[in-house]
Amino acid sequence: MRYSAKLTHLTISAKVRLPDTEQDASTMLVHEHDTTDDQQVPSYSASEARNHWGKLQRDVRRVGRVDVTNHGTVDFVILDIAHYEDLARAAEAGNTKMQAHLENLHAAFDARIAQMQTAEARKAVDDAFAARGRLRTRPKAGTSF
């Protein structure tokens, strides 16, 4: 007898962590199978997952995900394809947003470097080194002194 998992219905994913974003990832995703408070996520040990694959598939289709544990710790999460595609889209959106932020930082850095290369900036640095500890005005202590 031959068994095969249909990737059109579910997929296996190892511990996935989305990049930190301003929004919680759960608010960005719309799932066909959202779990409610009444409906707990099924959990299988690795041995149970291997021995009860058919039941595990039914639980994935019913709930949308199943946790697979190893020595009591969640080691893998099996997701249906809709959840997986939502996560992939959210990760891509997060990467795009992060890339845009990095480009803005790069542009601001380049502008600051260009500002420091002007003749006025060069004169200000030369004046600071020429002062040799002399101040134009007497320093004033804060209001508490």
C-alpha cells in the first residue's frame, strides 16, 4: 500500500518566525481555518505523527495547523497550504517594508555625509581644532548651580 501527502492540501514547516513588524503578524493574516478559544490546536508527539498520519491530516484540515512535539516541546508545526501561503505573503511584505526602511536610512546617511563634505563643515572642524581649549564665551552652569 502506498501513501502520499498532497501538497495542495497541507505542508510541513519547521519553526517559522516572522520578522518583527509594527503590526502583530496575526492581525495581518486572514486564515480559512482560524482556531477559536474552544478549539485547541492538536498536538502530536513525533512518533504519534508518524503512526497516525491520516488522523493528523484530518486535524490539519479541520483546525488549520497541528503541533508536533519532541520531548514535550513543540518542534514542528504542520500547516495547511492556505496558512503557509498567508505566512509567506506576510513575510514577503515584511521584507519589502524592511528594505524600504533600509533604503531611507541609506539616503539619510548619504545626505549627512554630503553635508559634512561642504566647505562650511570643513571650516567648522578647522576652527574647532584651532581653538586649542580656548572658548569664545565663558561656560554657564545649569540652573541648579
